[in-house]
Amino acid sequence: MTDTSKPPSTQEELQQAFALFNQVSEQLTSAYAELQVKAEGLTQELAVANGELRRQYEEKEALSQRLTRLLDALPGGVVVLDAAGLVEEANPAALKLLTEPVIGAPWESVRERCLEATPTPGEWLLAGTERRISISSNIREGLHGEILLLQEVTDAYAMQIQLQRHKRLSAMGEMAAALAHQLRTPLAAALLYTSHLADANLAPEDRSRFSEKALGRLRYLEKLIKDMLVFVRGGRSAQEKILVSSLVSEVQQVMEPQLIQAGIAFTVDDQSQDACVLGSREALAGALHNLLSNAMQACKAGGSVSLSSGVDDGKILFKVCDTGKGIPVALQERLFEPFFTTRTEGTGLGLAIVREVVQIHGGEIAVKSVENEGSEFCLSFPIVKQ
């Protein structure tokens, strides 16, 4: 009979393999138990994290709702633009100001339809009305685009104009004595010359001479009163787009004959191209006339005066230069004070009116002068699109 039992070496190998299998099984069981513990821990952590996220979401949702209610309640307009300049959002106040659909529209087209430019940078008129708004812009942090803040400033603007007028009236009140003297002197001279005309025995040539002198004094009084009224009103009138080249040409036609008659060379250099300014043609022309008249009076026969215009950094520049006697440094700070003058025939209002006109049109004025060499007055104004 054959012996079917396995050799001892084979049994030992099986026992070892079985023991190894038991060991691996115990390790797997232990590892599985550890995984279960970790899974439970991770599940708890995930639940906590989800709860925190849910809490943060609810807080942000509540904040978003509060911000939405705040934007809706704001009296000022808020317009949000994307990177392409399209209107993404607008609060009710902005929609009420702009009075037409704006969401999704390019802001440039909305501005052209709803707003009209003013001489004051950053301020606009609502189309077809006298309501004035200011617009400020802020870059969206972390995003491309802008946030525009629209605020109605109609009442503030009216108060500012009233304050400026009160200041002008106050200045006139402070200088009442000087003004009375300026009025009395030419008026007394006119009365004196006129009284001579009553003499029946007055020679014809004397009568003509006294008549001309009386008229000269009356014309001076008329100019003084006209300057006073312009100063009190602030040179304000209709707002229009003015082509700078046409304004320069108009001023040249008026001033050139006077300068030629005085024996002073006059040159004009217009490099304004097609630039326009917004404001009053009469007031701006008057300001340039004043500067050119002063330049003419500062020069002797044989001197020269120039008027130039050009564009620089988004602004239109006017320059009036002369080769006259110049202005002492000590007097330059007082040049624009009302009723301050260094001429016996001056009213002292010309440069004050020039500065008033420049400020009303949102511009700036600067002066450079060297004694015995001449002076340069530079006016700068914002350019408006045609």
C-alpha cells in the first residue's frame, strides 16, 4: 500500500504560509480598523468644514443683501462697468438720473445720450435740463472695470455761484471809496468840459475840443461801469462749443488795427487745429481783448505783441506775450485783485475779470514777467469734443 502523506518539509512550508497568511490578515484587519477611525474623523472634520462654509455663505449672503439694500437706498447713483466699458449694474438712483435703459449698454453711448459737458471737469448737465451732476471713478480692485459714483450737485453749484457773487459784492463794498474817486474824477472833468460848451462866445475849434474831451471822459465812465457789471455777474452767459481757431480769428480782427495804429507789431500763431472749448464766446473774447489791450499799453511804439493758441495734454492753451516794460515782482501777486491798477487811466478790473472768466470756464491762468523785458499770460482750458 502506497503512503500518501506529505513530506515533512512540505508540511512545514504550509504551516509557515498559513501563519504568514494569518499575520497579513491581522494586519489588514488592523489597517481597516484604523481607516475606519480616520474615515470617521475625516467625516466629522468635513461636517465641521461644511458647517463653517455654510455659515460663511449665509453671512456673505446676508452681507450681499444688506449691500444691495444700501445701494438701493443711496441717494447717489452707482454704476458698475466691466472691462469692456459696458454697464453691468446700476442702482435705482443712477437709473432715475439717467432715465433710460442702461444695463448692458456701453457707458460712452449712455453718457453721450444722457449728459452734456460743462466747463467744470467732472461735472455734467443732464440732457435738456439745468440739473448738474458730478461723476467720480474708482477702479475695481482685483477686477477689470470701474465703479462710477453719480451725485447731483445742482444745489451745491447754485450755492457756490451765490457765494462767488457775494464775494464779488464784498470786494466792491471794500473798494467803494476808491471806486467813488474813480467815478468822481472823470465825471467832474466831463462836467467841466460840458460847462464850457454853454459859452456862446466859445470859438468853434475850442467847442470841438471841449466836446471831444467830455465824450472821452464819458466813454471812460461807460467802460468803468461796464467792467463793474461784468465783474459782478462773473462774465457768465450761454454755454456753447466754441471752435478755438474761429475765436482767435475774431480777436485778431478786433485787436490788429489798434496795435498797428499804435505802431506795435502783432503776430498770431494758431495751432489749435480743430479743438473746441465750452463756454461763453463773448466772455472768452473779452478776456483775450483785455490781455491784448494791457500788452499794447505796456509796449512803446516799435514793440511787439503776440497771440498764440495750441493743444497740450488735453488742454487748450492761449498765450499773450509782449516786449513791454514788464511787471515788478512785488506787484505780480496783486495783479488780479479787483481795482488794483498801476495806470492812472486804468479801472483795476480788467485782470480781475480775466481771472473770473478763466475760473468760471474751468481753466487756469499764469503769468511770467521780467522787468524791462516783457510779460507772458497763459490761459488753459479743458478741451471738449466737437
